[in-house]
Amino acid sequence: MEDKNSKKIEGTYFDIDIDKPKEVEAERGPWVMDPNGYFLIRIDYKNQKLEVAFCNSDNKMLKIVKGDHPLPIYYTIDRLKLISRIICSR
């Protein structure tokens, strides 16, 4: 939970200092699709869950991974081998 006086938020494992973070505007770059497919991400406000849908290269949604926190979603995506590689360009 946020404590407005300390400029920190309570994290799962550590408190997070939020005093003067640098904001960066997102930019679209070249996109190379993973051979396995791609993901759609949204927040289910009604049920207070994160949802990550996995779609194959034929644009068919095959799985929806839901969770309360990004880490279990990430580990589930990895365990299910939904992504074959991670590419970061600089």
C-alpha cells in the first residue's frame, strides 16, 4: 500500500522508493514475433487480476494466464514454454 508521507510503496518482497522516478515515453520499435506466438495483456478490474492471453502465429488465442502478481504469471508462461526466446534490441 502507498504511504503518501514516505514516498514509498509496499512491495511483496521489498518496499519501493518512488521519490522522483524518471519517466520515459514508450516508443514503438521493430517487432519480431516469437515463433511460438505473442501475448495480449490486460487488467481484469472486476476480479482484480492481471490477464495475459497467448495467441499463436495464426492469431488464435490458446491460453489465458491469470494472476494477482506479474511474477507468477511470468513463471507460468515460462513453465508452459509459451515463449521460445527473449530478444532485446539496444
